[in-house]
Amino acid sequence: MTEFRQEFRISVRGLELGMFVSRLDRPWLETPFLMQGFQVSSDEELQKLQRMCSHVYVDIQLGKAPDPRFIELDTTDLVEAAHGRDEFIDLRKTQWEIKTDFKTELGHAAIAHDVLQRGIEEVMEDLKNGRDLDLDKLRHGVDAMIDSITRNPSAFNWLKEIKRKDDYAYQHALGCSVWAASFGRHLGLEREDLRELALGGLLFDVGKTRLPPALLGKQERLDADEAKLMQRHVEFGVEMLAKTPGMSPAVIEMVATHHERHNGMGYPLGLSGTRIPINGRIIGLIDSYDALRSVRAHAQGLSPHQAVAELYKLRGTLFQAELVEQFIQTCGIYPTGSLVELSNGQVGVVTAVHSLKRLRPSIMLLLDKDKIPLAQFQTIELGEVMQDAGGQPLSIKHGLPPRAYGIDPAELFLD
């Protein structure tokens, strides 16, 4: 996977006092600056740079972070991004294997889920009250989640679905983090890459904590001024993470680019195709999938199957087609948590998707063929059970909408 730098190329129009200029668009010896790399500390230095250069490189670990609107990608970045796309989608650095069965892993996942959720809630509360982001409050939960997902991703994905709560901000952050780590596992990324993706999934919308609550909760369509203010959550998020000790530049880059879109219709930079860093493309895709699944003030959530279908329609326009296809391979046509009706009329919920048999997942049967609740839930492996009790071929007939037949997934979880 491409190694991300801590420096960004920006237009000199975006230069500000306090930024650390690490490189120029020309040799240092051709300039009056004595030091190769310095912090811009005066208006005179700022004006000299703006007269002599069209772009410079700023190090966000040593100085102020730039406004995302002025970040540019050079030709080297474009080559790396194009190579990174092929490597990310087609090559596996790590071949992760299932190390625990679903039932065993569910207990470990439940503990990790609770730790991670508490961390998210504490961090969000801190930020809403004007305190700085405390990365340590997230690290333990993220590491525990990755441990679980690398052993068996089905358990954590199952918990994520059945423990959805009404608080959109918390649950959206958690859901995106879990999907990011699961997707990275499918793509064969190494553990540190999974960790960065998981943190990016938790923090990409962190800038919204600086927006007025009334704006975030508005049910009507935003007007032009409100939409511009909403879009500034990207800028706010970059600023917040840039000043957080120990924050990875890769995570900051995810925050800066998660609203860019494949066809160039995103924001704040209007990047397109492989000019969007691969992790930004991944988080943007996952953000949209989980948002489609979630109940919000202005929209009812779709079923997992419906959300996957919507993403598929958007391949090649808002999202890179290959990435959409790989994501669907991760979650399956009927993702974990999907309510489905089988060919024999029975109804169940998908508990696990299998890499080699994505149309034949594990299903917890809830209703019989007459839609009467079973006295005891039964789990079947469609990958192994090919026929029903009458000897007829058994398969998924179709997906069902959320809460079909009054089924509440949260009631299926037994501590």
C-alpha cells in the first residue's frame, strides 16, 4: 500500500503564517531563503513565497495544516495513486484466515464493541464541550475490534447491525469504522493499514462537532448558505486532527477527501478518479453505504440488500466501479443483518457471509413458511444445506425491508 507522507502540496494562495514549508516548486539555491525548510513567521516571507512559487509543500506535523481547498496533487502522487489502486484492489499483502468460529468470536466481539462504543461516546462528548480530541480513548477499542475482525469479521459485523441505536453520529462512526476494517481485511491489507482505516472511519466526520446542532438536525433541505457551512466540516475536521498529537497523516488525508467523488462532483477540491487517495475513496464509499442503512431525521434506513443495490447503481459515477464491486464482495449481496425470505417461505436474518459462497450465507431462521415465529431459532448454513425438508432446492428468494413481519434485530441478541 502507498505510504502517505506528512506533507501536502498546496497552492501558494493557501499559504498562511505558521505553516512549515518543507519543499518548493524550484531548487532552494534559486531563492533567497537560507534554510531548506522553515516555518513562515512573517508577512515578508509569505509574500516572497507567493511571488516566487506557484505551489509549495507544507509539513502538517511541524506547522499549521492547510485549508483542504488549497491542497493539490502532483504528478508523482497521480502515478502512486494509479499504482495504489491496482495494488489495493488486485493484490493481497496478507491472506487473512478465519481463526475462530462465529459463536466463539461473538463473545470477544461483544466486549470489544462495548469498549469501542464507550470510546466514541467519550470523544464526541469531549469535542462537543470544546475539549481536544484524545486519541488514547479510541486506540484500545480500535485494536480490540481489529483483533476480532482479523480472526472472524462476521461476529463484529453482526453486533454492529443488531446494536444500532438512535444516535446517528455515534452509530454512523462505529458502523463506518467496522466496515472500513472489514473491507481492508478483504483487500488483504496489513494490520497497521487496517488500524488507520478504522480510525479514519471513526473520525472522518469529526468536524461536524463544530457545526450548530440546529443545522445538523434540520429535516428540511439545506439552503445554499447552510450547505456551504455543512461542507466546512471537512475543513474543521482537518484542523482538529492536525493538532492532535500522534495523529497519522493518512487519517487526516481521509478526512480531507472523504467527500470527493469519482466523477469530480464532490467537495472541497472537486478531485476525480485516482486523484482521490485510495483511503479517501474507501471511506467515502463506506460513509454512503452506512448512511443509506441508518435512520436519520430526514430519511428512513434501507435494508442492507437495498443499500448494496443503491451503491451498485452508482458505480462508475460517484464511486469507482472496481471499488464498489470489491466492497460488495466484502459484504455480499445480502450483507450481515439482512432479513431474507427463503425459497420455501421461511424467514431469517443473515448472520455471516462467506468469501467463496456469497449468495449462500449463514442464516438464523426466525419464522416458518407460514410466517409464524419458530419456538426456537435455528441456524442453517446455505453453503452446506442445498435442499429443504421436502427435497426442493433451497436458496434466498429475496431480501426483505427493515422490520418486516415485526422483526426487530436488536431483540435477537442474547448477552
